[in-house]
Amino acid sequence: MIDPPIRPAEPVEGKALAQVIADAFHALPVTVWLVPDPADRRAIMPANFQLFVDHAIEHGTVHTTDRLDAVAVRPQTTPQP
């Protein structure tokens, strides 16, 4: 058994899960390049990631834990013609 258990995310968890991603991406060189000021980055990036998380909760797959301390986002894939 996996501890903590992994489960599908609920729509109300989107904001918290976006913050987990924003924290993980905060110091990445590309994120620093996009938003150089650390305070601005902390203010901007969670909302940016929430767009992806909320969309994937509705149309794709998002998994997390009961502690909301980890997240995996898989957007909907469109079949190739």
C-alpha cells in the first residue's frame, strides 16, 4: 500500500495544489527568467498553475494525497486523426 494514499483530486483542491506546483517551480531558472522578482513570482505563479490544475481536474487527470503535499497533473489528450 502506498503511504500516503494517492487519489483523484477534487475541484475544491485546485488552488492548494497549484500552490504546491508554484512552490516546486519557484527557483527553476526558467521561472526566475519569466518573473525575476521573487515576491512577484510568489504572487503570480500560483494563479498561473491553477489554470492548468483546474482544467485538468475537469477534463484530464489530477492525483494528490490527503495531505495535498504532492500533485500529478495530466491534461486531456486529444486523439490524433
